Amino acid sequence: MISSVDDHLSALYRLRRFGIKLGLATISRLMRGLGNPQDGYSCIHVAGTNGKGSVAALLSSVLARAGYRVGLYTSPHLVRFNERIQVNGHPVSDGDVAEAAEAVQRIYTQADPPTFFECATAMALYHFASKKVDWAVLETGMGGRYDATNVVRPEVCIITNISMEHTEYLGKTLARIASEKAGIIKAGAGVVTGARQKSALKVIEQRASEKGVPLLRLGKEIRVRKGQDGFFTYWSTKRVLTRVKVGLFGDHQILNGALVLGTLELLMEKGLKVPDDAIYTGLAEVCWPGRLEVVSDYPLVLLDGAHNPSAVRVLRRFLENGAGSRRLMLVVGILKDKAWKPMLRDLAAVANRMILTRPQYERAADPHELASFLRPLKKDVVVIPHLPDAISLAMDEAGPGDVVCITGSLYTAGEAKAIFSV
């Protein structure tokens, strides 16, 4: 019998060879075998292109401070698998990882195994039931309609935003991608969205109408106004909150905070009790690593998992405003199946020096290929294939007033975080 957590995780990671399989048949079978644990608590389901992890973390932080026991399931992890499954901000213990993995592994056979993500999702849903959570906040993996997390019946659905991603799986237009993500919308579950494009928003509006559920749209039913000091005002037809602060860097986090407030509004209409002090404290004191996370002050070193063009554009705007006249070095590792050309163009526009590298992940892009594309656009480019060596070079070259940003993928940010944590 497999007993150690390392053996369990090794068996889990071996499931990655089965790749990505969209569909609910396998996860539904696993849930039935586990006794449908997801039916024992209330759920909030979060989809979208960017920001869904931040929204999930913010929401779980507020609910926990309101006195609820809250499970949080996100992906990928930065340093340890345990980060994916949390209860009230605490990652699952090694013992609980082993217990959940063993429970799931007893159900499936090697002749009909789940994918890595299906198994991890089943483990999370099982663990939340065993810990008797009141709420589970679940981030989808890729899409929505056929995502393993879509086995739950949520109280509220959130679709953060829509942009072009995973087109080989989700479709080659914004409308098609929106349709896949809107597949999480179910009868009885209100919807909150930050999507702005007409084609995407039309799909979400139609889906909400078909299911007969309320829809709150950022910029319409819910609005925000940023103040000069980083605080913001939120208002809707039902309430106004002033002097709200999100404890994460970047103006985009204000928009994520607004989606959380809209979600809470729908939940409170259903009778959920969430005091204002829990809202203010939960948003301000959230912890969400790897998203403009500061790991050094002199020089200023930021870790950011921006992994697609829209996320990189947000990062670029932050760096343009935040770095000022300081010298900016970027350490960049990107996955080869991402739209890395527009990502590199945006990053090159703000960087003084770029160090191209790769995380230890089979989908990582060859930094030499990245450099071949980038060198006609940027003179100061160097390739250091081994990420620890790339970080060492950046730290050796950076002066105390410089800025170093390590980005391109959550896998890159995660490996860097482990290095700085030693």
C-alpha cells in the first residue's frame, strides 16, 4: 500500500501523461464513488481568463473573516501541491493529502485513470467534506463547461474576464471562449462578470437569461471609482462602500475586489450574513503569493505569474508606473503553448535588460527560441537556461535602487519563490 505523501504525489503527477481531457464523465464517476461529497457544502465557482485565482482568494478571505469555514481550490501551485487545497487560508497537511489521494485512488483503476486535474479536483472536494467546510470557492482549470470543477452546484458563478487563450480547446473566437466559460452558469446561481467585450458579454447575458438568474456586470450594475491613495469606492443599486482597500498590488486588483463585492451582494440577498468589517478586513489582509509579490526590497524583486498577453499588458502598465526611472531587469520563462510573441513584445517595451530562461516543466519554451524572436526588438537580451542561474545573474547585476521582475508563468514564479524562500 502506498503510504508516504511523496509516493502519493508521485502517483498523482504520473497522471499528467494523460494530458488534458475535457468532460465530466470521469469526475462524476469519482464523485459518485466518494459519495458525492461536493453536495455537503455551498459552493462559489470562478472562471475567466485572468484574475480568477485572485478573486477566489479575496472571496475566501472575506468569508473566513465573517466566521465561516471556507475551502479554497486553485491551480497551479507555486511551490507545493498542498497550496492548491486550503481551508481558511491554511494549505492541506501532508497527512490530509495522503488521505485524500488514497480515497480517490481506491475508486479508479489503472485501466481507466483520471487526468491529474480530475484527480486533484476530486481530492479537494473530498477534503472539504472531511473538514466540514461551510463554503468552497473553486477556481476552474481551463474553461468551464467541461472543466472538472463543473461537477458542483454553485450558489454564485463568477466570470472574471474573457480573452483569447487555449484556443485549441476552447475555440478561436471570444464568443466561443465565453460560451465555454459561461458553461458554469446554472439555475439558482446568480452571475457576476467583469467581461467587457460585446461578443463575450452577449454570450454571458444570454446564458444567464436562459437559466433565469440575476447578472451583475462590472461597469453597469456594479461600479468602482479609484481614489488617489489606493482606496476605492464601490456602488450598486443596492449599496455603497467607501474607502475599500485590496491588499494586493495593481489597479486590476480593484476590479477583482469589485467582483467579490458583487458576489457578496448576491449571497447576502440569499440570506448570508457578512458584516462590513469582515469585508474590509478580508479584502485588505488577503494573502495571494506570486501575483506582484515582493520578495526583496533592495533591489526591489517582484514575482508575477503573468502567463498570457492580457495578463502581461496589466503587468506592463504596473511596471511603467511603478518602476519610474529605475533600471528594470526582467527574468522571463514562458510555456511554449502560450502566445509568447505578444507577451515578449510588451515586456521588451518596458525592460532595460531581459534574461530569458525556463522553468523546470515539460511545456516550457526554449529560451533560445524566445531570444531569436526578441533580439531584433531588444539589444540587451541574454539567455540563461537554468532559472536559478538566471536569478543569480539578475541579483548580481542589480543595484539597490533597481527593479527585478521574474515573470512569464506561474511555474516560473513558483520556482523563483522557492529559491527566495530558502
